[in-house]
Amino acid sequence: MKRFLSIILISIFCLMPLSGCGIPKYTKYRGQFYGTFDTVVELVGYVAKEKDFDRYLAHAKERFQYYNQLFDKYNTYEGVANIKTINDNAGIAPVTVNEDLLDFLEFCMEWEQKTDGTVNIALGPVLSIWHDYREMYQGSDDGEIPSMEALQEADRYTDVGLLEIDRERSTVYLPLKEMSLDVGCCAKGYATEKVGNELYEMGFTSFSISGGGNVRTYDAPLDGVREKWGISIGNPFMEEDPAAQPLDILFVRNCSVVTSGDYQRYYMADGKRYHHIIDPKTLMPASAYRSVTVVAEDSGVADLLSTALFIADLETGRAMAERLGAQAVWVLPDGSMEITESLIPQMKELGGATAAISQ
């Protein structure tokens, strides 16, 4: 009888969510840090020991700082050849850069072609003008806009085809002194993808990482309840209506959710919003949507595509998303939404999706 009771007790003990019997107990931890890409980076995940989470968070911070320096167009750093270094040497000499920057720039060039030139990292001269005006009139309701003559003059030096990347010599060169690179279209998403993958290879397998709204998820939450992560689709009208709720919740795993919108970096002039997403054809802020959310496996791709789809007309954007294996939600100025059909089953309100294992 005693032996029978012992077997029962051992069986019950082994079913409990403790570290005994080889079954670890996972705890949810959350951490964040500032100072990179002008945003907050947040890490949420499940691990057995807090010290492991602290190690992952410290690694994420170190690596985000590295990529922030590498992709920075405004600041120089000792011993770092970055985007600013390339811009400073435009028309002067090729710049020797490391493999990570070469890989990134080749990624940008590849996706510039895939998006039919909608996203152009050589648009720096035009983007710099708009950046200066946003800085000048930030918080103002009576700003001014740059002249079309100035924008068109700057646009003369935005041919990305002139960018010279020499993989054999590890050099990058802008042949005209007026040229400059601006990689804001995908730098945060690219860094998020790289750092997230590094953490996963280190053994962190149940987490989400958000780099300024560029969210990348890995495996299922280890809470015994869910098999997917719930990611809110931000409401671009929340600034006008603080009571407005997120548009919906997406339930995803092992993919990225990235949103581009007109509601963060902008200024007002003559009652109109002038934001940071510039159409390379018109040289003006794109105005067809309030926001575009993209779901794709790779966070760098999702970041770049959210910009591309914000600029493209709806028909072109839908075709582009389908061709490139992405899903998207477009929020129009009147608050209505357009959604790629395959994404609806992953949405809580519109599709009835849940994150439960029983789904």
C-alpha cells in the first residue's frame, strides 16, 4: 500500500509546474532600455531563471547600441565607419566599412528593386530638407513647407544606382558630393531582426522584442495557456481621441508586425499634417493612409514594406504584398480599413482568432 501511495505522490509531483522531474518552471520577465534609434526597446519573454533574462537583455542592449552607431547618419563614433562616414566622404573617396554594414546596404539595394524603387535609401538630400522643417516647426500649428524648387534640386542627387558597393574591397562610395544615404526606412526593423536572431541562438526561445514598434516574435509563450503572441494594431486616431482603442489584436508566432504611420513624426502647416514618410515621386509626404501595418517573417523586410505600402496606391500595394509574401492592414483617412484576406483569420475582433493552445 505504501509503495502504491508513493507512486501516486511521485506522479502528482512530476505533473506540477516545478523544476523537478526535469520540467522547468518558466517565468515571464519584461525589460526595456532607451538610447538607441531614438526609441525604447522592449524585451518580453519566458525563462527558467531571472539571471538568464538579465543576460539576454544586456546582450540586446549592447547589440542595439552597435547597430545604432553603424546606421547613424547624424553622429560619428570613434573607430566606427558608419552611414555618416559614407555621407561625409561623398564625392571624395570610398569608405572602408565592416561586413555588417555591407550586408545591410546590399539588403536595402535588393529591396529597393523588389519594391520598384518605392523605398530609396539615396533619398537623403530630400529627406534632410523635410527633417529640418520638422525640427523647425515641431509642435507648431503654423509651420511652412519647403519649396518644390528646393526639393527638386535635392532630388537630382538621389539616384541609388550611383551608389558603389565593392564587396571585394569592403568599400562604399557616393560619387557626388551632394548625395547622402538615409536608412530610416528599415534600420530599426533590420536591427530588431538581427538582435532577435542572436538571442534565439543563445537559447532564448520564447520571447518578443520590440524596437520602436518593430515587433518580432519567437516561438510560443511558455505560459501553458497560449501558443501565439497578441500584438495590438495601433490606432492612428488616438492622438485626436485619447479614448480610442487599438484597432484589433493580431495573434502571431515566429514573425514580425511593423506599423508605419503619419501620427508620430510630423508638424502642421495650414491645417495639414506633414510627416516623415516621403513619396520619392512627388517629393511630398504620402497622404493616402493614416497607417499601414505589415506582417512578415523578417522584421527588416516588414519595416521596409510598411514604408513601401504606405507610399504605394492600394492596388499596387496589395499586389506588392502578395508578391512578396506579406500581409497588411491599411487604415484610410476616414478610419476605414483595407486588409489582405489571409490576415483576417489571425485577428481577434474581425477574425475571431485567439491565442489559446486549443485554437
